Amino acid sequence: MAAPASYRIVVNGGESVIDASLIEGDYSPVTDTDMPALLWELARAASGLEGASTVTVSRTSAVTTEVPEV
């Protein structure tokens, strides 16, 4: 099982921090490749809040790539 995809949204340089991790089940409809778009939507919603002047999104877990056997 792969490590969970983890991301962090930081608002106003750390005044607010949202950590999100994806832990996939056997039949999970949400995958690691879906996470960037989901987190950007959450960050966009956070940027619309009163007083939010800067919002950044970063991946906090390593990116893993499957290497096919030859």
C-alpha cells in the first residue's frame, strides 16, 4: 500500500493551516491524482474568506511513481 498523499494549505503565512491526507481504501473513488484539484478548490474557497490575503498549497508527502517491471 502506498503512503498517503498529504497536502498543506497555509493562509496568511501560517495564521491558519489546513492539513489534508488521502488514505485510499480498496475501492476508493478518490485517488492520489485527484488530490491536487480537490486541494486547489479548497484553497480557492479559503482565499474567498474575509481577511485571507495569501493562500498557498503544497504537497507534504513524497511523490511516488510506479515503475513497471520489464
